[in-house]
Amino acid sequence: MSTIRLGVRAKDKITGFTGIVMGKAEWLTGCDQVALKPPVSSDGSMRDASWFDIGAVEYIDEGINAKEVASNKPGGPNKDVPIC
């Protein structure tokens, strides 16, 4: 998988779509992808993240440090599983 890290700002070379790398997916078929979360729109509404093939994504800048937004307790469907 590419060296693009979570939290960096990146751009899809094909569409020009930019955002913070929020997730990575490594697929058995080799079509690894990253999810880019764009900034809010001009009217302040949230926009959805979109997935892009990792080979078409380029690093822009450091974006945000993942530790800055980390939580002591994870959310999601396994939020009640004890942390080891």
C-alpha cells in the first residue's frame, strides 16, 4: 500500500478532488484506495468523503495530525469492546 498517511491533505490527479485522508482500504485485487474528506462547502454544509484509487492520489501537505482528533474510546459498532 502507498505511503500516503492518514490525516494528510491529498488530491486526486484525475478529478482534482482534494481532502484529508480519512481512511485506507487494501483490497485482495490490489485496487487499494483512500477516502478523501473535503472541507465544508461555502454554505457551511458537510460534504461526504469519496474513495479514490491510491495510485491516482498525490500528497499536498501535512493536513492534520491524527493524534489531534483521536478519542480515548473508539466509536462505531464495536464501541463497547474493551480496549486492550
